[in-house]
Amino acid sequence: MFEHACRLRVRYAETDRMGYVYYGVYAQYFEVARVEALRALGISYREMEDGGVMLPVHDLSLKYHKPALYDDELTIIARISTLPTVRIRFTYEVRNGRDVLLTEGETTLVFVDKVTGRPCRAPQDLLDRMSPYFS
Amino acid sequence: MFEHACRLRVRYAETDRMGYVYYGVYAQYFEVARVEALRALGISYREMEDGGVMLPVHDLSLKYHKPALYDDELTIIARISTLPTVRIRFTYEVRNGRDVLLTEGETTLVFVDKVTGRPCRAPQDLLDRMSPYFS
Amino acid sequence: MFEHACRLRVRYAETDRMGYVYYGVYAQYFEVARVEALRALGISYREMEDGGVMLPVHDLSLKYHKPALYDDELTIIARISTLPTVRIRFTYEVRNGRDVLLTEGETTLVFVDKVTGRPCRAPQDLLDRMSPYFS
Amino acid sequence: MFEHACRLRVRYAETDRMGYVYYGVYAQYFEVARVEALRALGISYREMEDGGVMLPVHDLSLKYHKPALYDDELTIIARISTLPTVRIRFTYEVRNGRDVLLTEGETTLVFVDKVTGRPCRAPQDLLDRMSPYFS
């Protein structure tokens, strides 16, 4: 298993008139968490995409336990539990500054060859960097 | 079952550098679809909230089949399959102008009393307006 | 002068914890208004961009007189006062359902050739369609 | 004069199909920069708002010199040039990792008493913390 935690602070823009973080904003938080998880492994998502492999999201699920609030400093934990194939699966936890679990989620993303538009195997470099965590 | 379709056009702001609608934006599309579904029943979500009943989202799931693109005119279909209790469940379909299914999703929302902060039963007026569709 | 009005309804996602439409969201409203203004002239911004001419924003200014609120049905008026050259200037007014002026703004956009990345003259078709309004 | 710099990384969500940061997103970046500028002075915007003083934006202006791109690590510099009265004026610069100036902007915000809804003087604590920079 590979796990990485990153922190971000809730923006005013991300709140709604209930005073909560809008439920669609967590998709952005998950994006930040998985990009930072890859970066911690030495992988730049931007470079991978510029190199011809895109990673569109195939599915998303989210459970909202408690609201995140304006200016909260959140910890977003991203986990990869199985070595990627043509897909990569992340699970996420969002916790506030008092370590209360606010939100849980999952995404599956598919490696897609930009030229053919077809699913493809995860880049070898990514597999090489991840495999030590899955032996 | 109650079903309502609404249309909206993809904004430039909603696209990402892949040229697709960003995966988190569908949460907004679903919000528009369920508010318009309620409005078609004669229910104003704003008035319900001003009247003391909030409806935060409890869970969300999404499957992305094909990307929505800039300036696409989308049809968002919202369905309610069971009469609400303390919860209301919507399923959604997003289709483009050629009636291709792009995205499917579901949300569960919980009726919450603003004063107590506790879950509560769906407002009677809402149940009265919905019940003809579930007999 | 050319003028076009479009309507849109404030989404929950667009409000903030003050209960107002977040101040950055008006950029999206202006985008919708100018794209619809062009469409009313028979010009598809998407086709123009696919045809090789982009229209990035050069400057934006906004005055916030009164807040727009959740579920308000807004009218966004976009005006073009001078025939475009390498630039096109829009002014905007945002009014609520009781015709109260909420926000005023301006944008200048620059026609850019996608291949060279350099500013270019407005497409002839656009000039032909606009010129009747500026004689 | 008081000046504070903060850094943030461009999210995929913030890009558009041109591959640029969407022009309305800078309003969020400016929000982050001014909240962090206040925090550097020992002032929590959240606490100020919870204490009864809101700070809605009165006007915004922006000049877009060069696009910010996905995954760029941006520096946002916020400056306050005059001691606030009932208003506070910020100017901003957005620079990329190679210190290229991408965007410049300004905002004026108004202190508003939450109870009366009327403009009010800046809180004394804020003035006390800022005044050393304006003597």
C-alpha cells in the first residue's frame, strides 16, 4: 500500500450559503491529494500528460460525514492499495485540524494514450516507483 | 417514480485542459437538476431552506462514460424512485445533444432541522406533492 | 452598438458563506453573456476557436453594488460599443428579477491566432455580422 | 506599506480547454493572498467575520499579461498601501516559478457590520496591527 497526506486550507470561494464546503469541491481536494501522492513518488502528473498519457476519472464516490468549514486546515490522505494496471484506484480521507474524519471517497482513473484515445498500461516508470510498496 | 429533465450548456469555465468538463463539475449539474425537479413539483428549495429545513448531501457517486465538451447542450435527468423519509435519493443521467449517455450518478440527501441540527422528516408539503407519483 | 441579454439562475455552488454569489463567479456569468451575445449574431465561439482563433481575456473590471443571492434569476446584459479590431470590448450589467442593478463590469479580449500565438484581426465573418450595428 | 507573498499550485480544476488558468480563478487566488496577508499580521479573517464584521468585495480589476498553466507553482503578492478606513485596498501580483509577472490586480473591500448591514470602521485590532507599517 502507498499512502500520502497533504494539507490545504478551505477557501471562502469553496463554501456555500450553508457555511459548509460545497459537496462538489471535494473532487478538487482529491485531485490535489492524488497529484501530491504521485509527486511524493517522484512522478509529475503534468509531465506524464505532456508525455502522452492522460488519466481521466472513471468513477467517483463520496461519503460526507461532517462538514468542512471556512478556513479549516484539512488533511487529505490518499491511498493506493493495489498496483495499477490500466487503472489506478485511490481512496481518500479528509480530516480537519482536530483529526475528525469529515469525508471519505474513492476514485478510479484510467490510463489513456493521447494519440489513440484508447486505454493503455500504466507507464513503466510509474510502476517501477510504486512496486516497492506492493511486494 | 418522479422524473424531470433540465438542460444546461457547458461553460468554458467548466472545462479543463483535457478539453473535458472537469469531473467535479457534475456535482453542480446534479444540484441544478434536483432543484429544477423540485421546482417542477411546486417546491422551492430556497423557500424550504429559509423555512428551516436544510438538505445537505450525504453521499454522491458518479460514473463517467464519455466526456462532456465545451458548449455542449446537456440534458440532465433527475429521478426520484422512492418517497422520501428523512432522506431523499436522486439518480441522474447526463446526455449530450445527440442523446449519448455521458455520465450517471446518484446522491442521497438528508433533511436537517436548522435549529436543532438534527435529521428530520421531509416537509409535509413536499410529501403531499410527491406522493401521487408513488402510489 | 450591439446588446444582448441572457438569463441564468444562481446555483448553490456559486454562493459563499456570506450567502452571496462569490465575487469571482461573475467572470463566469460574463463569459456566458458574451458567448450568448455572439450566438445571437450567428457566431459560435466554439467553432471560432476550433477554426484557429482563440479569444483570451486581456483585462477584467467589476463593480459590486448589491449581492446576488441563491436561486435569483439574473439577467446579464452584454454590450459591444465599438466594432472589434484585434480586440473586442464588452460591458456587462447584472440585474436581478426586480430589475435592480447588482453588478457592472467590463472585459477586453484579444483575438489570437492559435498557430502563431500572436494577436490577429477579428475574423471577417464576425466583422460582417457585427458591422450593421455600428454604422 | 504592508506586503505579503504566498504560494499556491495551480489545480487541474482551475485550467480551461485553452490550457490556461480560467480568468475568473484569479479572484480565488487574490482571496487566498489577502487572507494570508492578514494572517501574517496576526488577524484571522474567519474570527473577524465570526465577531460580526464582514468584508465584501466592492470592486475588482485584473490585467492578464501571460497565462498561468497547470501545476505551476505561483507566488501571489498582496500589498496594502494605505491604512484602512471603512475600506481596505489590496493590490496583487501573480508570478510563476521563473518570477515572470503573469497577472496584476486590485480589490477594494468594505468593512460591514453584520447586524446593521452598514459600512463600519476597520476593527481597532486590525488598525493597531497595521499602523506600524504606515508611519
